[in-house]
Amino acid sequence: MLEVYKDKQPLFYEEIIHSIQNQKMSHAYLIETNNYPEKDDLILSFIKMLLCEKHFFSSQNCEECNICHLIDTNTFSDFIIVEPDGMWIKKEQILDVKEKFKTTSLQNNPRVYWIKQADKLNKQSANSLLKFLEEPEGNIIAILEVVNRYQVLETIRSRCQIYSFINHELQREFLDFELLIKIIQVLEEKENTAIAYLPIILENDYRNKDFWNTIFTEMIDIYEAAMRKMENVVYTDYGDIIQIIISKNTISKIISKLHVLFSTIQNLNYNLNMNMMLDQFIIEFSGGECNE
């Protein structure tokens, strides 16, 4: 049951309960797992809340519940799991879900499909899924599971309610957490002059695109946490760096910086000159303009 994760995943729990109480459930969810060890059990608990009345209205286990038993054994007709067939999730698998869900639910429940490893969607299956998300038929709910939200197309992300699991072990093991904090401090305190200071922090080693992809992704999580604290909602505590960000930014400025981070991640695949890319990022991040 989802109640088990109230303290383990407070952000996810609070937002799901709030959306249920206000009857604002989405037709599509993108769940960023961050390799959270209990991700499967947590997602299944969420699915049971969607499909089982006893889970929906009560935080208690429903004990001898046939629906939950069928969900656990993946034999419930209103619930489908899609996993990669070989290396990829194929177009035919998405079309099969659409075909199976054409008929009305016998239980008068939502119908849910869970796509595991959604980053394994190939071009054809991603396009088929996109059409499915753009034109949802009846009470159908999509749950896309992925380690990192940026592994799926932006056009798919934009049509989903995004939730991110907290993985404290990953946060502390990530590369060099102190280095990440230093980078953020330099960007906040030096603004556009950080162009001169970052090479010193990194000892002139700009590393590779994977390094910066991880840096920018982690920065998004930290800046989102700072914004959540400013709005007085539950947030992930990253320590003193949150207060530094708050002291230097308004909410609108954080939103602008998040947009810069999103676009920079997308551009990483196309920019071969890392020095030029970082200079452009620093100028835009500090609120300036960069002439390309």
C-alpha cells in the first residue's frame, strides 16, 4: 500500500494523495525512478490505488482482495505491463495495448498500462505512444517508468505529469557532490564572470558530455527543491546550497534558470565544442544574452 512510502517518498506520496483528494488525476504519468531500489513495489502500490477501491479509499491493506491479487500476478484485464522485447519496445506492443483497451472495462475502473524502461521506446513506438497520449480514449492511464526523465522525448514528457523518486544513496554517491555544490556556488555568486572561475574549479578539465548531462540534471533537482521550499511545500533537503539559491533568486528567476538547464541538456547532443557550450550556458544562466 502507498501509505508505507509516506516517509520514504514524501514528495510523491503528498502529491498523489492531493491529486486524488482533489480529483485531479492525470491520464499520463512519467515516473523518474533515479534507480530507487523499491521502485517496482512503489509503482505497483500507486497502480493499486488507481484500480482497487479499497486501496483508493483506505490506507489499509485490503487483505484478501482479488483485484490486487490479479495485479500482483499481472493477470488483471484492466492492467497491462509493457517491457522491452529484446533491445527495444516495439510499435506493435503499443498498438497491442490500444487494441486490448478498446473495449469498456468490466470493472468500470480506469485501465492502466505501465511501460517499463520507457527509454527503450524506438522511433516508431515513441510516435505510436505519442498519438495515444495526444488522443486518450476513455479512462485510460499511462505510467511511463524511466531512470532519468530526459531519456524520453520532450514531446512525450510534455504530455505527462512528472514525478521523481528520491534516492538518497544516489544523491550522496553522485560523482563528487561537493564539486556539484561548488559549481552552483560559483554560478550564483559570480554570475556571468563564472566563465573565468569554473576552469579553476574544474582544473581546466571540462570533461565530457555525460559528465555535464549529470551535472545539469542534478542541478534541476536542486533548483526545483529550492523553488518548492520558497512555495512552502515539501522539498528534498540538499543542505545549505538550497538557502544560497533562495538568497540569490526569485521564483521567476529560478524558473528561467530551469528553462536554461532544460535547453542546455537538449543541446548537449549537438554541440561538439564544450568550452563554447559552457560559456553560452553561463551567460544565459546568469540572465544575459549570448550571440551565436
